[in-house]
Amino acid sequence: MNINKKQNGSELLIELDGSLDTTTAPELDKVIRDSLNGITSLIFDFKKVDYVSSAGLRVLLVAYKIMTKQGNMVIRNVNQDIMDIFQITGFVDILTIEN
């Protein structure tokens, strides 16, 4: 997975490319934890994400919990397969997802 960060003031955009799974989730977790200081708006771009495992969902949930204390978090450009995963797991009721 490739992780591309773009910060504009207190807004952080994280563009992901590939699968968010047990192999790549720890890397994303580290990037998130190292990057959220002073961030009030966290945006994930899932345009090029093709798979999310339970480990990936866990990382997103941790990021969400952090951001509820300091701002907001949005996931954009989710394909139908990933949306199905979010719906089955109930994440559509927790996360803000924009397409």
C-alpha cells in the first residue's frame, strides 16, 4: 500500500493506494498517530483502495476516536466493495463517508 499525506494547515488528507490489511494496517496506524497533532480535519481518500480487512477497520476506528476529540474525520471516494464492508460491519453508522 502507498500512503500519500497532504497537509494544509490543520487539515490532513491521506490518500491510500492498495489493500488496507494486516500487513499494511500497522504502517497506516503509525502514519496517523505521528501526524494528528494539531489536525482538526482528517480526510481519507479511498479512491484507489481495493480491500479493507478487520485490521484496517481497527485502524480507522482508532483514528475516528482520536478525531472525535479534536475535530472531524471523513472517508471519501469509497468503491462499492469497500462500502459493502462498511455496511456489513456497521461502520456506515459510525464514520462519515462521502462519495
